[in-house]
Amino acid sequence: MSDYDVLSTVEQWETAAAVTDKPLLIFKHSTRCPISAEAFQAWRRWVSDHQDSGIRQALVHVVEHRPVSNAVAEHTRITHASPQAILIVDGKSVWNTSHWHITYDSLEEHLREHCGK
């Protein structure tokens, strides 16, 4: 079993977005970008270390699943970037960051308050 869901269809995204009992962290990843590869490693490490955080995790491959990436941007009203991390709580975006700002420490700092809820 994976520590996160891979969202490859808009329907999967809509299902994930409809669940509001736990926070949802979306990681938008470009498999063609070295910056995204580095951020992806930081995110995966954070996810692995915080499996019991209570935050649901989802991955969107932005090149391979562009419609899903676009649906996330439309729903959250956050301009697309990759890599990008978006935290959704109670159906609303409460935090997001992109590129070099996605580090293990930044995830730890910004997600801590939502762990265990």
C-alpha cells in the first residue's frame, strides 16, 4: 500500500476533493524537471516520516495527467506551477508553495498544525 494516492483522472481528483474530514496535500510533479525531482524527494521523505499525520497525500503528474492538474488549479484558484504543493482543509486551499520552497523543513513547518486532525 502506498503512502499517497496518484490522481490520474479528473474523477479521482473530484472524489479526493469531496472528502473533507481530513486535510489533503496535493503534490504536483513534473517528471521532466530537475527542480521538481528534488522537491518530489523532499515530499516523499516527509510523507514516509509522517504516515500517521492525518493528512491525506495525493500526487499529480502534471505532464502525463494535464486535465487533473488543470482541475486542481481551477478548484483551488491557484495558478499552476510545478513542482507545487497545495494543502486543502475543509475544501479550501490554506497553503501552497512551489519550486525551491518545497523542502522537508518547509513541509514540516507548514503542515505541523494540521497533523493529527
